[in-house]
Amino acid sequence: MRVRWKHPGLVMLLTFASGPATAEEADLAALETRWHACVRQAFGAQPLGMERRAAQRAALAACKPQEDAYVHAMLAAQEAEARARATRGVLARARDWALAAAGSARATVGGLVDRLRW
């Protein structure tokens, strides 16, 4: 038996309700495209006599689950990028420290060798 979902955003909402998404799990471009498509479709389905601002608000309200999924994935991706940047900074400082320590040790050993030559 095949289950048909009347609201495609419900599937996405259930998917993201299980926990925070990582940047690898969420395809931001696809989520954004789905959200924009939902807003266009919902706006086009509004009654013709409806005021434009009211139609826009109704379309945005109808697509709130898609918007929430997109924003959640985008924030998770930004957080992952910030963590990666912080890790790169720590690794760069550790590398610089190791190179400085190696240079200092080389200079010390070189000085001792020079003293022993004379």
C-alpha cells in the first residue's frame, strides 16, 4: 500500500523533527527551492480579490514548515562551518608553535655544535 501525503512539507517537517541536521544531511539548495516553489504555488492559489499583502502573508504561513526546515539546515551548516574555522585556527596555531619550537631547538643544537668545533 502506498501512502500519499497531502502536504509535502509534513514529510520534511517530520524528517527534521528527529534532531538537528548537519550540513552533509541537508541539501540547502534543494530545501530553498522547495520553499520558494511552495510560496509561489500558495500565492498563486489565493483568491483573486484578496489584498496582495494578505495573500503574501497567507502564502508564507502555508509554507512555514518548508521555511523552518530550510532555516534549520542553514543554521546547522553555518554552525558546522564556524566549528571548522575554529578547528583550523587551533591547528594553525599548533603548527606554528611546533615550527617555532623546532626552529628554536635547531638554533640551540647548532650553537652547541659551533662551540664544540672550536
